[in-house]
Amino acid sequence: MINRISIDRDIMHGKPCIKGTRIPVYLILDLLAGGSTIKEILDDYPDITEEDIRACVEYAAMLAREEAGELEPAA
């Protein structure tokens, strides 16, 4: 699912974004952390899918694992 996330230095200054958009991963994570539902996010950003939102969460989890020193995904 992480293949839905792209990093391109020419798009959003290299911030991780949902592939094919200029929507940064951190924006989706901030919305979820602030209490927005997946449906609300999809209504506000019709160019993305539920899978894109899940990819953002998966990407954040991967970064957290790397920070903690665990490189293998949890089973």
C-alpha cells in the first residue's frame, strides 16, 4: 500500500504525498488525529481513496517503526 505514497522534490518540496496529488501525508494524518472521519476526508478531497488514507497511516507506522529501530512490519 505504501506504493500510493510518493516523494518528489519538485512536488510540495519533497514532502511525502499521495501519489498523483499534491496532498501531503501529514495533512491526512493531522485530519485523522483531529477527529475527522475517513468519509469526511473523502468528501473534502474527492481525488483520493480510502486506500490512499490507509497508505498514509501505514507510511506513518513505518516511520515510527524505523524511529524505534524496528525495520520489519508488525504481523
